[in-house]
Amino acid sequence: MRAPRAVGPGVRTAEVERGLRHTMSDNGPVQVRCPVLNVRRVDAYYAITVVAPGIAERFRSGQFVSVSVGGDHSSTLLRRPFAIHDVKPDYGGTVEFLFSVRGTGTAWLAERRSRDLLDVVGPLGRPFPLPRDPVNCVLVGGGSGSAPLFPLAQSLRRRGCRVDFVLGAASADRVFSAITARRVAETAVFTTDDGSFGTRGRVTDVLGRVIEEARSDVVYACGPMPMLRAVTAVAGTHGIPVQVSVEETMACGTGICMTCVVPVVGDDGITRMVRSCVDGPVFRGEQVRFDDVGSIPFDALGAPGWKGSSAARAAESARDIA
Amino acid sequence: MNADLRTRLGGMDLPNPVVTAAGCAGSGRELAQFFDVAHIGAVTTKSVMLEPHAGRPAPRMAETPSGMLSTTGMQGPGVDVFLQRDLPWLLSRGGRAIVSIAGGGVNEFGELARRISDAEGVSAIEVNLSCANHADPAGRYFADDPAQAAAVVQTVRSHARSDLPVLAKLSADVPDVVDLAGACVAARADGLTMINTVRGMAVDSRTLRPAVAGGMGGLSGPALRPIAVGCVYRVHEAMPDVPIIGVGGVRTGADVIEFMAAGASAVAVGTVNFSDPSACARVLREFTEALDARGIARARDLVGAAHRPGTGV
């Protein structure tokens, strides 16, 4: 919520204020105008930490924030989504996210300084599901997609899980937080496309070996869609489950604009175009139809020519929105 | 000062003029995490079709100056799910529902009007005329031809419960929006919602291909506002008794005043809901404060002020 302004008396104005303060649940996202604590360069990336206790206390690994860019009257209208990289109890609760400068919005963000205010909505999206038992987990990240894996590693460690990292990027300066990865994980393996750090190649070139040596029970992955597709295939050949966090262009992050859809097979076997912001960004890898990303599969619910069976209709009716 | 915010649209009474634009608020459930949906004038629900629709492939969205280009292709679960799940949720929260309907043919619109009329608690039906007419070989929209638009409105009016207001949602992508408005009013539309997105394109600077799948998309956001205000002004000038919901790039309370002065009786917040999920509550608060600051006792006194010299300060 924005900071409440002073308002005059009057019943109707008071009603307006009540409406603004309303929140539906304690677990849902909040909108806060929060001060920047610091902005730092981390190799090829920037990391911004904001003071946002409401977001910090609700956060679970895998969730993201969306941040307004350019100021209140900016012609750059849409928020930028960023995975939450770190949450700390300082100042009542801080949240850190990572980004690289790609356009005018992220360039503006990189110019923020301490005490500047940012309009941030979060935490958004479904978190990584955590195993009940202390199993062996391998965390695979591509580029800045590594960011949400660090709080995940901490959550898993607290549950007694073994954590191994496989981090890959185009070049050494884009492998994020190798030192932290080495510290928190049992093993950490790095790959770069140009061979400037770790093994030359892709994360999937080494993942199979890591799974075998660490006797991994589950894979968590975050990065570009082609990487997630390849990681899902490797997990499949080893017969272990994989949770992927997808990166898809989105306008709202709250589930209303319907632009960030990906084809995902439900537990009922029906493919739906689901919103990566609220139905994801975390999905079971084998349920994402990677080959059909960027298209509408002919058998997706409501695809052209689709003829829903009465069972499919009933399933859809029974299904509640997240 | 306690400004009286009430407004009236073709037999529908709203406690205040701030509503959501169709397709920019779902059925209210997501935005209810940020404000009380019962508190704004009404929620115009995302256009519902008879059958489930998967929509268009990604990429569906590109950011443009002061706006965005999008092409979701009417993705939605269909009217059965809407009536069983989405509408009851909105009504249970005390929200007022303007239900937007979309069809590929005149008969589909008629069937939807009947289904929505049978549901309890709907405040009005909004007819989305910016959808492709399946009977048209060129795949044009109903709104592209005043006669086709009128045929849809007439069918909806005859299938809808007689006490349920029918609003025609108009496009600005037409030779003369006043002609289109006149045709819809002659077909017994109780009110008009204007405007829908404007067709446009963005080319990806890297791939040199259209930025959204399918090439063309609908432009929305503040970039549209002068086009929308102009359409509202012209139609109100030609038909001052026809109530209008103004839509297009509303971002602040001052924008609501602008639309009402041009001739709107209510004003919808659209794309700005994507960037500011509490926008509706904020816009309503700003609007209320602006009325108080100007000493305007009744919001509805603003309607059409731009047509009358001496109303402003």
C-alpha cells in the first residue's frame, strides 16, 4: 500500500481510506514504497537491497518482486520482475534482488542510491516446494537465474538436505556468487560458454555426473527456457524429479494481464496456458511443455478446434484459481 | 465537504464513478489482495466467451511509450466456469459486476446475454465489439462495421433481461466513432463504453520482427488517453443523454475528472492496474480529494463540463 495521506473528515473520504488499507490475507503480496538500503555491483550484475519488512516476512524461496521504474510519471509504465535473492532481518526486514542493465528501466534502477524510494510489490508467485525429508538436492542456475537458488539453498540446509550447486553462464563475470555457492553447498561446479571460468560448456554437460556423485534425489533449476528444458531432460534420464523456475515476459506479475502464459500439463493430464506469475514461476519440469513454449499446443484447453470432453470441463470448473 | 460520488448509467446506480476496464482486472480476485473490490464503482470482468479459449501464443506483450501493446487473444475459461467460480466470488465480496461478453458470431452474443441474464446479481452487460466476426471473410471486428455492431447490440438487448443495462464497448479504429455510437444506440444500447485498445505494432529492435506474436496488437495505457477523451467528447456532444464509461489510459484522479468533463458518467481504470495493483483505490481517493479541493458537491455535475463554458475555475 502507498503511504496513507492526510485526509479531511467526511464519511465518504474515510471510506476511500479504508478501501486503500484493506488487505485480503497475511500471506498475499503487499505493495510498499520502500527505501533503498544500498545498490552494489556484483560482477556483470547489480544488486539492490530495499527495506521492506512486509515482503521479507512473507517471503518464501522462489518468489519474486516487481518494481516500478522511472518514477511516478514515467512513460515506462510496466514493472520489472526480479527473483528475490536474499532476505535479512536488518531494519525490520530487507529484500535483495539482482538484475543486469538491459534497457532504460534497468538503467534507471542501476542509478538508484541509498534512501531513494522504490515502489515494490511482493512477494509474488509460487515458491519452490521443499522436500519433507532431508534429501540430496542439486541446484542448477543459469546467469542471473542463479539468484533465487541461494535462499533456497539455505532453506534446504535448514531442513538437513544436502545441497550441490551447478552454476553456468556465458562468461566468468556472469557466474553469480561462486564464493557463496562454494560456502553453502557440499560441492559447487561451474561452467561457462567461453571457458573463462570452470568447465567450458553448458550446465547440462556436468549435471549428470553431479547427480551421480552426489546421489541427488531432486533437481531445482532457474534460468533461460532452453536451459530448463535441457535440465529437465537430464533429470528425466536419472529418474529424479525437477522443479524449474521459468523466466517469461510479464506485464503485471499479479495474474490479471494474461501475457506470461506457458503451456503446462496439469495433474489431470490436461494442458492449459497458465500464468507464470501466479501459477508459477515454479513448475514441475516434466509438466512444462518446453517444445510448445511460444505456441498454443493443439490439445491445450481452449485451443482452436479444441473439443473439451465433459470430464475436462468438469475438471476446469472444479479447479480454483491460485 | 463531502462530495456526493454517486453516478447513474442507463438504469445502473453506482456509489462512485471509478470502475475497472474489461481485461484489466480479471474478475477482481487478484486485485482484491490490494484493495476492497466492493469499494469501487464496479468491476468490469474480463470478456467471457461461451467456450474456453487458450488465446494467442507468446510473446503477447511489448512495452511501448506510455503504454503497452498486447494480444492475449481472449484467453479465458468460458462462461460455465465464469458463472460457477468467478462471478460468485466477486458478488460474495460485495462487488458490483459489469460482465463483458465476447463472441465470434451474433448468435453467440445472444446466448451469452441469456446466460448472464439468468445469473443473479449482475449490474450490467458490456458488449465487446472488438472481436473478430467469424462470418466476415476478412476477419474484421464487429466494431469495424456499424451495421454489424448494431446487429450484435440488438441481439444482446433482445436476449438480455429487460432490466439489465446493455453497454456497447466501442473502438476508436473506425472512420467515425459517432456513427458507430449512433448505430449502437439505435439498436437500443443503454450506454457506451469507449474506447477499446487501438491496433498497432512494435518491431523488436534486435530480431527486426514484430514484437508480439501475430504482428498487430492492441495499444493501451496513458498513450491512448487523448484519443479516448476526444471520442467521449464527440459522442457526448452528439448524444448528450447517452451515458458513457470513459476508458483509456486513466492513471490519476485528475484523469477521471478529465473524462467526466468530456462527457463520461463513469471512468474505467485499465492498463494502469498492471503497473499499480492498488490503482483503483488510489484513483478514487485522488478523485475524491480533487472534488473536495475544488468545492464540487456532486461528482455527476462534472459530466460534460468541457462542453459548457464557465464550469471550471
